[in-house]
Amino acid sequence: MPLTEQTLPVDAVLDDLQQALHQRHEAVLEAPPGAGKTTRVPLALLDAPWLAGKKILMLEPRRIAAKNAAHRMASLLNESVGQTVGYRMRLDNKTSRATRIEVITEGILTRLLQQDPSLESVGLVIFDEFHERSLDADLALSLCLKGRELFRDDSNPLRILVMSATLDSAAIASLLDDAPLVRSEGRTYPVTIRYGQAAKPGERIVERMVATLCQALSDNPDSSILAFLPGQGEIHRTTAALGEWLVERKLRGVHLRPMYGNLTLEEQQQAIAPLTGASAGERKVVLATNIAETSLTIEGVDVVVDSGLVREARFDPGTGMTGLHTTRISRASSTQRAGRAGRLAPGVCYRLWTESQQEQLAAHNTPEMLRADLAPLALQLLQWGVNDPAELRWLDVPPSGLWQQALDLLATLGAIARKDDSHVLTAHGQVMVDLPVHPRLAHLL
């Protein structure tokens, strides 16, 4: 197959990975952002004899990452998306009968497993960016393992590859029956870290971000910048304030690009694509949430300004409701964010916190399984026929308290009923499980 891109770090371990999956039915690939794992690995494994002409499914945590990965792989094959490589997400399907690599969003795999637990036409499932530990990814991995156990055998195996940048890869390998662990180097240049001062009383994050961005623009007159902010509101306020600063100083050629989940795919594409028709001296400032942390490559960036904050959905057992909370990122996330400045050349990362505060950060992000409303997960498991999460294998077992609260909610909504010593979906619950929204909303629909 034609591959026309330069050598990437992951290329050095592709033979090892193919051999690991030949000898075993599962493997773990640890590779930092920039190694090339998302686009190189599926193509390298496509013609493996053990795949026997079956499909590869690759899960991506975000729609834009899925779409970009499919387009990149198709271009490496000199094909259009929908031929050998396609993508599938809610309300957008670019696949055909010829498609052998399907890049899909996480909820799609759960739906496929509900329809066909054996995944009979699939030879390999790849979980990309698994370190993000979304509820859907954890659920899909558990269902894949159970479906393989029940419906596949050594003569017709379903292989599983988990790819991660920062997660405890040894723990994943252990979950997968001590699967082979393959490690790849990254493609990064040195990044200079510049720590800030502790926030003053009453000082807002937008004020600090604008001040640091102004400093970064002045210090690095030829650089494009990626700024990490916790949410959409902070991005809009920072964009407005920074725009005023640029006008006051008559600085032209600096393009401000927002990047967050609620934008359309076309708007997100504007943020990550190179400036088109740009003249000399033009550059951009991309103001992003953690959507830009790992799975997307933003062209031309060699400066990062990091607020050190992320907005997470957290379930409150006391109120039974989920709310958005602004919290500190983990050390793993801070490393990923800084690394975005060193993808193409030596870079600089400005951190809006002190070096001593860096040491106090948690090592990794809290998995969504341990902080989320488990009602959607419970609904899917009951559809599968699982009454007790302990029947499946998990990297983090659903907490018993959150599980029971999820069952209580589903019972209140009329989605489940007691039968002997177990729960079963009602007719109403059967309708709800097919709707791609939270059970509370599905109940109303």
C-alpha cells in the first residue's frame, strides 16, 4: 500500500507490535503524542495474516479526532475517505462495503456490541487515547472482553489493542491477561518550562491568561501559541480581551481561534489547520479546552500557555445531579500540554502556577467511572444482561454506591423492574436504551 509520509517514531516498533498480536490476542502500546500511533498502527496491521481480511475498528474519544484520523490514513493510501478507511459517528457515516478500517467514536462501539456481541466481522479493536478513561471507553473494553469470551475462540479470535500516552500501562496489561507491552518513543523537541506566580487574592484566571499571552506574544514574535483554558466561557472572555490588546498595540497578523467541544467540526478544523494564504509574519493563537491535549495535532505551534485547569463533569450523590466543576489538571496532563510546544521544534511552555504547586498535582486524572452518574452505564449493562458489574472485567470497578444510585434512578424512571433477584429492562427501558441521550432525557422523549 502506498505510504508517502516521513518516518515516525512508532514505525520502529510496528514489527514488535504485529508480532505481539500474532502470538497473543491482546497488546498494549504506550506511545506519547506525536509518535504517529493513531495513523500508522491501523495501516501497518491491515495486511497482517492473522487479521484474515477482517475489519479493524479504532475508537477515538472525540468526533474531530475520528474524522481527522480517517482523512489522514486515507490520504496516505491515496484514497478518499469511505474506501479502505472510513469513519462512523452519530449522524455521520462515511463507510462502504470496501471499508476495512473504521474509525468510530466510543458510543458507536457500545451500540455495535449491543447489536452483535460477537463482532463477527471484526478482527481487531483498537482503543486509542485510552488514558482519557471515559465511561464509554471503559464500558466498551469490558463488553469486548466479555463478548470475546462468550462468542469467539482461538480459531476465530477478536484481538484487542489498547493505545495510551500517559496511563499506567502495566495496569492495563494486567487487565488483559498480562498482555505484551510495547513502548514507542515520541517525536518531541526540548520544551522550556516557565512557571508563574501564585494567584493573588481575587485574581481571575482570564486576567492571568491574558497577561501571560501578551507576554508570550512579545517574547516569541514569530510563534503561534496554544492556550489551555478550562471552558468555553473563559475562552470567549480571553479572546475578547486579547483582541482588544492587539488592536490597542496595532499588532496585525495574529489570528485568534477558539477550540472547544461545542463548536462545529468545521469550526474546530479552522483551529487546527495551517493558516491558508497567510503572508510572512502571520500567526495564530488557539484558545482551547483539554480537547487539544493529546488526540489532535495543531499545526505550527511552538508555544503553550497553560492555565492548569480543566472542567469536569462530576456526579453529586447527595443531589443525584451532575455538575461541571473546575479543577486542577494532573501531572500527566501538564506533561501532555507542555509537549504540544515541542512537536515541530524546540518550544516554550508558560504555566500559570508555581513549581511547588506542580509537585502537589495528582499523578493522573480521575477516571470518569469513579466520578460520573452511572445511570447510562447501568442501562447499557442491563440491556446486555449484566445485573452485577462484577460479572465483567474492569480497570476500575464501578463503585457500589454509584451503581445502586443508578439502579434507583432507572427504577424511578420506569426503565427497569425487579424479576426474582435481578433487574430487567421494561418496554419503556428498551426504548430508552436506543436513544443516544442520558436516561433522564430519554424518559422524557
